[in-house]
Amino acid sequence: MKAVSKQEELHLAGEGDFTFPTAGGRVRLSVTDDALTPFGGLVPWAAYTKHIGIAEKLAADCPVTRTSPNAAPVYDIIQSFMLTALTDGRRFSHVERLREDPTIPELFGMEAVVSDDTVRRFFHSIDPVLGAEWIARQAKPMWGALPDQIIMDWDSTVQPKYGHQEGAEVGYNPGKPGRRSFHPLLGVVAHTRLCPAYRFRAGDTVTATQWQEAMEDAQRWLGERQVWLNRGDLGLGHDAVMSWHEAKTGRPKYLFKLKLTAKVRAALHAVPAAEWKGPAILGAWQVAEGTLQLTGWQGARRVIFARCLQGLVPSAKSGEFWDHNKHEFAVYVTNLPPEHDGWQILQLYRDRADTENVFDELKNQWGFSGFCAKARATTELAARLLLMVYNLWVLFVRFIVPHKHTEAKRGRRWFLLIAARLVQSGRQKEVQVSIRGGWAEQLRDGYLRLHEWIRTTAPQLKPVAPLPA
């Protein structure tokens, strides 16, 4: 067999250029000075966020004053972090991925993408209370997209930590028992996937800890858009939480799932057979209503019992003299009025299932469990700003795909990760993207919707008063 020389395998074509033998023939590889980017989809995003003015308003309303003449502009720091979170960054150091992209400063009017140390130092300089109010003030315009009747779904999530971060404590951690963690509380508006409520908490808390403070913050931040119903899983069926709802007229209603403790099970099995509504057939739900007062509750409350026949357990298997029906059970406590019957309440709670997808998306497709620093102030502010980016992205993607939600894992790949070239001629900038087929048609339709929204919502110029004679 003839030996292949190194010159034939790899030919140096010129300074910095190479010719490689590939299956498709010889291909010349050269270096270009053109401004290229893998994120061509940032162009409509840049127009969308500029029209809202979110980063500009955050920079203008910053709660700290930067006095050093060498300090990076607040606007550049905010945009650097927001773009890192948007482009699948999970750590502060991931901002370095964007620093060599020449198109980003051009698209967003930045001097430069700042370093991760600059972002951390800036976040650390802002008091957590002031930072929460700062983010909430600028997020308020987004809540105009919420429905008139707001249903807030509450849940908490465990974020295991491996260093010595402030606020990381040992608590409930089913995935990694004994590992220190954070245990933040989140509120998501049903049917929108928007997340207006967040509270940082140490890992030694439970779901109901600081819920009242988080709820009062959410009500204040939402302004005129008031919550009609609060829904929650097992961890929120506490007397203190329900008493807060019942303390004043006009407060939201509640609907919580109860743990199947011994007393709850006893009440469930005490329901007479005649009171179960619905057919007792395989896979069908039955409901019944009653009142229940558990230990520690101030009084009796309305509960909805639900069961679903799963099958039959033969007597030979159970060790009994007769066969047993096997059911799935659930018990809900609520202060909704009787006009909402048991069937409606059962369905109302089951609609909450989609909210679990939001928490899963935040943890696994965004950097919600990342962007962690030693100081709590840095970690908390990063989480709040990341949630703002997430909310903006949820609304942005609806221009591209208006009739369904597209999670970030797919949305980034199809609507953001687009090879492009920035061309400048005088003062005119043009970004040339490489798209084709059905994908190009979908993007074109989405860009038309976004362009029309920007056009129709643009502020109108006031007429200029005539000059005096």
C-alpha cells in the first residue's frame, strides 16, 4: 500500500489557511475578519427588548451609584448577564462565551461584554431588599399579559450546593440527603407559564416557610392585577397559610392538596358509599364533599374527597376472605364557595399539573440552579434577573409560535441558534442569516408578527408647537 505523505494529508495553503482532504473532496479552511455569530436569532430579540426598554430602565433605575470612571456601564453588565442566561449559560463564567462575539456589542449598543468578575461584584454591591424591588419595578409592565382572573400556583424546589455558599443549609433533600441546599419558593400564573413571584430561602425551610411574605410581595408587585386563587401541593395545607386567606374579606381563595395522614384517611374511609358521586368503574373519578378539622386547625374547613378505581386486588393476593377494590385517593381543602362543586374543584386542581413543567424547565433548561456565588446577595439577584429573562423569552416565543408553549431546549435551537454574518456599510447594519425550508417560513411569520407588534405599539411623537411669530 502506498504511504500517504504529510503534505498530501494536510497542505498549508497560505498564512493561517489549510486544505483538508475530506469525503467531499479537498476543502480549503481559511480565517476571515468578517463579524460572524452563532446567534443570528438575537436580532429580533434585540429589537423586542429595546422596544420594551427593559435593560435601559434597569440601568437608569439602578439602586447603587458607580463612581469610578473606569467602571463598566450598568447597562453593559445587565445585558451581559441577561444574554448569558438567554444563551443557555449556567454559571457566571459562561459569560466568557460571548466576549469574543463581535456582533453582540453592535446589536445591543454595548461598549463590550463584561467579565464574570464584573457581574459578580456588581450583583454583590446591591442590597437584596433593594434588588428585589428594583427588579419588580421594571418587571411590572409584563404583567399586563396576565389574565384578569389570576390563579397562582406555588411550589418550592431543592437546589443542592457543594461549596460554602451563604444560605446553604441541611434540610429536606430527597435527591441528595444530608447535602446542603437552597429551597426557593416560586409562584407561577396558571395557563401563562409566567413566574412573577420568587423568594430566596435557606435549605432548612419547608414549603410553607415565609409563604405569607412571598405572597404579600407578589400582590404588591402585581399592582392592580390581583390574585383570585392560590393553589399548592401538600406542603401548603397549613393552618397559618389558610388562616391568612380567611383573615380579611377580598383576599384570594385557596385550594391545597392535603397529605393523607391517619386522620385524613379516617375521614376519607368514613364517607358513606351513597355520597360518592360518579360511576364506580375502572379509571373513573368519584368525588364527595365534607368538612374536616385537623389537629392545629382553628376550625373546620371544606374538603373534597376524590378517588379513582385502579383495579381489583384478589383475596388470594391480599390474604383476606374477599376481593378488594384498589383506589387512588386525593383530598383537597378549599374556601371556594359552594357554587364550585366537587367536580369543578377536582378539575381545577388537576389543571395545576402543567405548572410542574415550568419548574422542571427552569431547573433543567435554564440556569436557575446555577449562577451561585458565596454571597447570598449575588445569588439572589442573579436568580431574580434570570427569571425576568425567562419571562421575557416566554412572551417573545409566542410571536414565533403563537398557539403553544415552546420550551427553551427547543426554542433556543430553532429561534436563537442561527448562523449569521454582520455586514456594515456606512451607518447601515445588516445581519445575514442562513435559513431555509419550513423553518425559514415559520421564522418569517413570527418576525412579521413581532414587527407588526413593534410598529403598532410604538409611542407616537407629539406634534411640535408652531414657533411664535
